[in-house]
Amino acid sequence: MSEVSFTAVRGVLFDLDGTLIDSAPDLGFAADQLRSVRGLPSLPLQAYRPLAGAGARGMLSVAFGITPDHPDFPGLREEFFTNYEQCIHDQTALFPGIQELVATLEHSPLKWGVVTNKVERFTSLIAQRVALFANAGAIVSGDTTAYSKPHPEPLWEAARRLGLEPHECIYVGDDERDIQAGQAAGMKTVVAMYGYLGSGASPKSWGADAEIYSPLDLLKLMGLD
């Protein structure tokens, strides 16, 4: 864990998938169903996990090796969304330590919230089914503002909802886009090294202010342990 201290921070913003929740099993299953109905062999979860943070883009790249500019992408994406909506919380769970981390934040003067590229259609379903999110001071989805990460606007919106200035917040995420967004927003940034990180990623090169290898490491950074 980094030795950087964040004791002057007033708010903590988190990415969702790969940082607070492990949604890879459900995302991977929804994508693999697309292969099954087309008579293709199933792929293991380990194939999907690294790109789970990239949503449909990541899952379809694993399942079919296609990018958003492929003519079949829009149709497959909608089919994937339908599958995912049906299994969105079958296997999804909080990462170990998240419950304790958030409970500690809620018993401190700090505010906390979520900024995700997951669209409201799915974020709201997760929030309804996981009691942890009931007390979040802000939940900003990928379509809440006109932009999504790595643009800083969703993080600025979350800071506004918390009643804080961006420089008073830190952003914790497991994808390079998270770090780029946090830096562009003027926030300190922390890489969740226990998350998905992306295929072939080099998180130490992202320029984050700190790295954590378990959720509870964040409490040590903030002097709350």
C-alpha cells in the first residue's frame, strides 16, 4: 500500500464495478449466454473478469472479439443488456471488506458516493438490491450527465451532490479511465488493485496518488483504522 496520506479529505467517491461490487460473474454469464445461443462453446469466467469493468464493450470484446464500431455490436449489446438485466444480482456481491469500509466512513465526518459508467437502468437495480447504497450521498451513473468517464463531469456532479469541492474528494477506481477522470476533476486518486484493472493493464503507470490492495487499506490511508 502507498504511504501517501489522505487525512485532510472530506469525501470519498468510488467506482462501482470492480471497486465496490464484484459483478464479473453476472456480466460474464450474460455475455456467455450470447455465445451459447449461437452454438459457440462457453468461455470461463477468468476470460471475462479482467474486462468486466468495461461493461458491454468489454464483455462483447471477449465473447466475440468485436469493438463498438463493428456492425453487429449494437444488436449484440442490446441482447447482452437484456440478459444482464435478468441476472444482474444472481452472483454479484460486495468485495470483502467493503461493508466494513463504508460503515467506518458513515461513522466518521466523511461523506461518500458512487460514480460509475454503468447506466441508470442498471445502477438503480443494484442500488435497490444492495442495502449498502441506501446511505450514499451521491450515486452518479454513466448517463446522469452528458458525459461519462474519463470526462470529469460525473465526478464534479457527485462532488456537488455531496456539497464538497472537487479538491476535497478522492476517487477510488480499478480502471485507467477512473484515474484519468479523477485527475481531470482535480481529485486525489486511488487504484483499487484488487479490482478488474483491464486486460494487460499496467496500473502503476497510471499516475494515481496511491494504490490499495484491499478495501480496508483505504482506512489506513485516511487515518481511520
